[in-house]
Amino acid sequence: MKGDADVTGWSAIDYADVNANQVRSAIDAVDVALADRAARGIPFEGDPATADIGCGAGEVAADLAARGFSVYATDFSPSMVDQTRRRCRDHPDTVSVDRADASSLRLAPGGFDIVHCSWVMHWLPDVGPVLDMMADALRPGGYVVLQWNAGHPADEPEGQFGILREVADRPRWREPLRQAPFTMRRHPSADVVARLADAGLDIVSRIDDMVIPPPPDTPPMTLVDVRERVKRTGMGLQSDALGDDLDEFLDEAIAVMVEREATSLRDSRVIARRPDSEEHP
């Protein structure tokens, strides 16, 4: 993988090159939460605080810092952490960045007005404890803002992630990918909503099979474009394991996705809010 690849297999530069749509969607999701708060006429008490879990290359953290938020940003990839620090260097007093695994992250209880986590949960084997931690980290009136791949129901075909594992288990690919398995998982949005509700949150917005349109005047994606996007945003360690055979593997997997009409990532968005004490006495 070119760019500043690290031991996790990720490169912040490569990722940012093809990830503008997901960044725009993440900022839009945070804006939905802020608009809901404004509509309720609830001001922030003191400096508004945000946790950005899985901060990627730091675009969301920088956007929020420019709007006056303090931001605690984390990512598992050293490359992403370094890039976020560089991107947010003009906000040294309001942005702090740490390397952390979302599965073991612990946020200060009641410490945040917004806990944002986009395009991370499908990498986690068990999101339940993570959702509990996010909910516990909210101040009264605070929001959890989530976006992830594969939020579709458990009784439907697994989709792209299952196809990647299926193709990886074919004789041609089994040995080179033995030490770099695909770990992405489906987490149905209904289960996420239920867990947040059990944690005492109200659901503000839920969108399934979310469509993220490209910027205006963007030409249609070719097969080469699709391959490059998957390579940079979804492969990680598999890129190193497959080396020069990576494109061949991806072409084989994409062909199966097209044949089965499984080209959608089945994205979901859920925004939930901790009520103020006077709302739920």
C-alpha cells in the first residue's frame, strides 16, 4: 500500500484520497444532531465537547474544532492519528488525539455533548459494550451519532462482507489470506437502536440503506474506481498479504457482488439523544 502505511495496514493519505463522500456524510450526521438540539432551544453549558471515535484522517475533528468544539479524537491506526494531529495543529488547545481501539476505549462518564462514530462499528466484533460506553459518556441532552456499513437485518444475505470472506476461502486465495482474514461484521440497526434505548436514549433519527450521493459533476465510477475505493477503505492488511495479486482478488469478489446484486454496503445511520432530567423525571 502506498502512502504512509502503518502496522494496521491503513494509510491516512490513501484513505482520504477516496473517502470524501463518507466525510461529508459524517459532518452532515453531526449537523442533524446539532439542528435537533437547536430546535429544542437547548444551549450548550460551557464549551461543547465531542468525542470522535475512529477519527480517520481528522476531517470531522478539524471541522468541529473550527466551530468551537473541544474534540477528543481517537483511532486505532497510527497513520490516522498522525494525520489527525497534523490536520488539527491549528487547534492545539481544543483538540487532543490518541491511538485507541474502539472496543476497549473508555470515555469519561457524562463528559461529552456529542459522541460521534462513523464507519467504525462494522470493524468491531461486539458493539454492545461500545454502545453502552458511548451512551454513558453523554451529558444530559447529548447525542450519539453513528454511521456504519452493513446495518441490514440479520435474516437477509450478509452482502459484501460475506462475499469477501467467501472468495477469500477459495483455494486460490485461502493460503495468502490465512493470516489476514476479513473481520468486518454486520450489526443490524434494529439491534443498535434497541441497545441505545435500553441505555436510556431517545432515537432522534434512523436511516437504513442510506445513499450517499457523490459531489455534483462527479463522473460515474468505473470498475477501476470501485476497485481502488475498496482497496483503500476496506482492505488494510489484506493489501500487504496479497501484494500484486490484490487487483485480481478484488475483480473476482466484485464480479460476485455484481452477479448477486450485492453492490450496496447497506449503510445505516442512527442518532440518539440522552434526555434532560426534566424531560424524563
